[in-house]
Amino acid sequence: MTLGALSVWRVRPIAASILLGVAFFVVPQVVAAATLTFTPPSGNFNTGDTISVTVSVDPGGASVNAADGTISFDSKLLSVSGVSKSTGFSLWTSDPTFDNSAGTVSFSGGTPTPFSSAKPILTITFTANAPGTAAVSVSKGSILAADGKGTDVFKAGTDASFTIAAGSSDSSGDSTDNSGDSSASDAASSDAPPPATIISSPTNPQSDNWYATTSAQFSWTLTSDITGVRTLLSTSATDTPKTKLKTATTSQTVGDIKDGVWYFLVQLENDGGWGDVANYKVQVDTTPPNQFDVSLQPAGSDGTPAKLLFKTDDALSGVDHYEVIFGSSTVGTVQAADVTDSGYAIPPQAGGPTLVTIKAFDKAGNMTSASKTLTLPAVAAPAAADATAAPAASGSSLWTNILLLLFAIGIGALISLNFYSRKQVQKSTAQYLQTVSEIRDKNDRIFSAMREEFEQMIQNFDEKPQLTEAERNLLEGIKEVLEVSEELIDTSIEDLKKMLRNQ
């Protein structure tokens, strides 16, 4: 390495530290876990029965507005008789389609109104054709965030499995039509009341989660011997429904649900009488966290740094997390368990009068905010050498890590080849002049490609709102890496060419 190259290296310490630690550098991202779910996820049926399966989008904490996918099913055991659109999507790039030969259902749609809680998007009506265990799964899918970029936040699709027994039912396939012409197997099973059914909810798919909605849809399964259905929404899981539905249906929507923990109960009847009661827990919280205040705790005389003080509670679902906002930029997200009476450390910033906003979210997604203009002390960003490891906890982009690692390896290989060439220079000056020129050409092509990749990555992060000061410092360091590395290698190659010509 020449003195000129060393000089370039020294005037850019941030870029140098990033380059030296490039194999360990990771880029923070917002990670969501949106899923496509099936309701019901399982059930027992006879051949000839219809099985209605609702497909829902569960954003998993993100705000989404579009999804598409392909659903696969066992075409030897099931066939699709129809697909209907649900209320979750109002816009469809094309109507949902199905192919019974291939065993697939495809869909692609969205809504102009983003949503962050589970919503049903379509219902598939299957016919049970043969005995066996029929699997239904998501073979391909995407769920797009409403972030202006259409970020795909899809994580996985849940699976459904339906047990189909040999038996006969009405030729129409309507399991609720009981004409009295039962098969021998039905007659045998009617001696005993039916077992408890399986209840699911496309609007409240996780019974242990809290939802900020006063309406919920419930679904359950029926076999061909069922003659009656009773339902009840109760605060007790051990109640018994008393009101019989007019028809033996497989779903019901309940509105005007008050805040609290509720149980939706379903009881089925056959010729043997009323069976066991099934229940599904529903947790509703539409009330935001309690009002609170935000203040500044000055630095202590013992060197204790200044901190922000804020804390609230939520009587029902509990506080989940806080967002800390300076001006219009979110500078941090804090889990409720990490907020104590000792305060919250002030993130790096320039200091001075700042509008500080704290948003408190409960576990159902309700929000309460507090704002105040506070005179904050200046807080310096962490040293660049420490910053390379800091973002690891928030996730990383695999392609970025691979690109940066290859970048470091490429630079090391070029520098090693440079020094190796110096040692071998006496062997053939002309030959090595040609080799060095070829290396220079390859170097130009490599850096051209890398520059294009890095500039795209940098552009993506420049467009990211609410970057922290530490993230901006890292971003600036990345921008310098290309310049430093290219200048360093170009300088070394030029020095080598001069040495060769002087031989």
C-alpha cells in the first residue's frame, strides 16, 4: 500500500471501519410476519359433504392492502364447486379461479383501505369426493404492506386438514338438508349425540389475541346427520346455548360485542339428542391506553444522563409497546416491559427544543399519544466501529450481507494479487504490464457493477423515513466505501504499472 493510499484511508475513518468489518455488517429492516389462514383448519366429514373454507389475511402487526396466492388441495379427495369473494378485498386484478385437475385455487386482490387485523378475502366451497385425509395448503403467496413501496411481508400460510369418511349424503351435497333418508352409518351414529364441533374465526383467528373490533364471524363443521344448531355468546365457557338457529348452518356473525373476554358456544343436535358444547374464546378491547404525560429528567450531578419519562397502563389488554417520535421522525420503539420508572435513554440527536411525541399501543392496536416540546441535550452517535454490530438485533438482509462479503473478498483478492505481482515483477515485465491492464479493466467492471448495486441499496435506504442518526452515519459510511476502495486499488495499480515500466 502506498503513502497516497494510506492518506486516503486515514481521512475516511468511518468508511475504513465499515470496510474492515464488512463481513459482519447488517442492515436493519422492519420485519413482519403476515400469514394466510384457513377457517376451519380441520374437521370430520363424509363423502358427499360440502366443506366451506374461508381464506383470511392476517397482517401479523403490519398494515397491508393487497395479497395474492395459490392454494393447493388434494384433487383425489376434494373438488371445488365454487369460490366466492369476501369483504376483505374490494378490488381484484382478476376474479379468483380454480382448477380441479391441478388441485389449485388462485387469487389476486386488494383494498384501497389498509388494514392491520385479520380479514377474510374469499371462501372456497369443496365437495368431499373420497375417503381419506385431505390437505389444503398455501403453495405460493404474497402480502403487500401499505408502505408506499409494496413491501412483501408474507411469512407463511397455515395448513388445513380434513378427515373424510366413507358415507352417503344427499346428492345435492348440502349437509344441512336432512330429509329423513339416512344411510345405515348415519342411523348407527344417531344413537348417540354428536361430539363437540370445531369452531374457528376468520376475523379473530387467534383466540388468545386481543382485537379492536365489535363484530366477529365464527365457523364450525357439520356432518350429514346434524339436525339442529344452537349458539350463544357468553362470558362463561361453561354455559349452554338455548336458542336454536332456524337452519343448520355452518357460520354466524355476531355484532355489538362489548369489551372483555367472551366465549362463542356451539351445540349440535342429531337423532340422538343435543351433543357436547364447543367454545371459542374472543378477546375484545376497543379502549385505548390511559392518558399520560411525557417529561424530561435532567442529567444528574453524578453523571447520570438525561432521560425521557413516560409510562401508562391499559386496563384490559395491557400496553404492548411505545413509539418515540422526535418531530416527525420515529427514533425508537420500546416494548412496554422495558419501560421503567427510571426513564428512557435519549437517542442520539443534535439537541435543542424538540417536539417529543410518545405513542402508547395496547395489545389490540389501540393508541394513545402524548406530546410536549422539550429542550433535549445533544447526544452523540455511537462510534462507527461499534455501529457495525449494533443493528444485528433488528434483523438483516441476506442478499446485502452476501454482497458486502463478496465485496470484501474481491478487494482483498485484488490487493493480494497486487503484492504478489510486485514480487514476481522481475520475471516478465511485458507480460505483467498486460496482466495489470487486464486487472484494471476487470476492476473497473467489478466496481461498476458493485456501484450500481450499492447505489440502489442506498437509494432504498435514503427513501426510508425516520432514519435514526446512527443509521444515517452508517449509510454515509457505505457511500464512502466504494470511493475509498476504488481509489485505493486504482492508486496501487498505477504505482505497480510505473514500477514495471522502470524495470
